[in-house]
Amino acid sequence: MYDPLTILGTVNTLRSFLSSVKDYLDPRILVFRKRLEGKVHEYDLDAHGDAFFWRDYLIGNYLDAKKLKMENKTKKTLYFGDTIQLKNVNLSRWIPLFPGKFYSKYGKKILDEHYTTFDKDHDYGLEEELISRNNSIFLCGDATSRFSPMNQHYLLSGTSKDGFGVFTGIPILIPAKTYENKLASLIDREGGLNANISATLAEVPWEWQNRFNDKIPPKFKDLYQIPRFILKINDISGIGTGDRIFATAWAEYTDTTIEGMQFFMRSQFCVNDVEDLGKAVNSIANYAGFLNSPLVGGKWVIDTEFDEIIPWFSSKKYKTYAVDHISLFKAYYGSIDGRLR
């Protein structure tokens, strides 16, 4: 038979132990402990944009694409498990297909190879130059996708108001319950929102990794070269209307008459404008008129979907229009999606 005092002492000891565990696991205390250990890193995206985060994450592979003066901003070393706090971050469902690639030396190498082959004063291979430039810009980072939720989580991206757009954004994983209760209505209505987040830097779960890889054609998979990561949200606050966010719709065209002949077409759109995405898709889909014309030749088809929410190309959710091939060539070749003037 147990002594009542002994039992009471055991119960009190257990309560004390459980209370200590609860205090130890309190997110606020965990962040405080990490801060003392130098494992909490803050980035104000309004003040510095997203480039400072990418500099600290990419380290030796970082390339200052915006020619920023960073000497007054202390460099940090980021490790998996560290807490990342982003202030004034714009969140949306659109994700960079190659996170960080634009700010890396690998991205610049791809562009340099294009401009070495086609210098600005050349007067040959205009069609080849257009294909090469579209491929180069796509592969150096200018591509975005929208993913459906999986395993009770949504994948978002965080961008700055003065950044290049979603393709330089930071991948963020958020529990479905948090997203649906706090963010869904505003993002559904306005395309994005602004908030402050606290998150943990982590490796991308394999199932999400596979979904990224499935969107990249096999012949280009080895060109990414940057370790993927995500920020797992722990806390979100200060939710409000976001800034204008720009993403890039894209498609991979394949010539069915020539094995291995592929290239990408891109068109930018404003995430906050519901109709703008449709216009971008129309532009990409109708580009087939130029490709299948005598100016290029072949039999080109679209065999990718950049958006998991709306299958634009397979369901033909776009408008076709008639235009003569010469005008179409001038429209694409002289635009921001064609040759730089």
C-alpha cells in the first residue's frame, strides 16, 4: 500500500517536470534561447529587399544582381534549424521554380553564355537568338508556378515590394489550418497580402522536392545547382493588404519533328490582377502561330503546365486570335520577351 504523502510528492514532481517541459517548448522562449545563441536572423524586406537574405543563404555562390551597397550590412551564416524573421513580406501562392538562382553565379553564367553567342551588334540567327534568350532567362530563374496543397500544408513565397518579382521570392511552408483561417480569404480576393513571419529554415520535404523536379524538363535538371530549402512558419502577424506582386507564366515548347528541340516562352503578369494571368497565358499559347510559321518552321506543341490550380493549356483555357506571322515576329522579337534593344 502506497503512502499518501509519497504519492502526493510524486504527483507534484510530475507536475513540476511537465511545467518545465511546457516552458522549455514555449515558442517565445525557444526564440529567446536561439537569439542568445545567434540563431535568430531578422530581415526587413521593406528596408533591404530580399537580396540580403539570398546573400546570407548562398554565401560564396551569391551574385549581387542589383549592385547593392551591402558593406554596411553584417553578413550572417544561416543553418537549418535557425529562426528566420521576415518583416513586411508579401505572401502569395506563386512560387519561384528556381529559388535563389537569379542571385547566384550559376544564373549569371547561363546569361553570359547567351550574350557571348549573340552579341548585341550581330545580324544573324535572329530566330535562334530569340530561342536562346528565352531559354537563358527561364533557366537563370525567371519562372514561377502555383502548387496545390499537400499533406495539410500550402506552399507560398515571400517577396519584397521593390524586388524583381516572385522569381526572387523565398519559399514558405504553412499549415493548411493556419492558411485557411488567417490568409485564404485575403489572398483569394487580392492575390497576395503583407505580413510579418517567424519561421524555421529547413530542408524541403522530399514530396515537395519531387513536385519541383517534375516541373523541370529532365535535360535541364542539373542546371539548378542550388540546395533547396523552405521556411516553416511558426508565427504570422501584422496581416494586411499587400503590394503589387509580379510572377511569370511560362510554357515549354517541343518540336515534334526534331528530337531534343525544346525552348521556353515566358510572359509576366500581376498576381493582384485576376485578368492579367489570362492575358499572359493567351500570349504564350498564341506564340505557336509564330513557331509554326515559315519564319521558324516545325511542329511545336506545349507539353507543360506551370499552374496546378488551373490547367491552362491542356484544358485550352485561353483565347486564340489571328495575326500575320511578320507582325507576330515583330511583336515578340521586339518586346521584353524578345531581344533587348
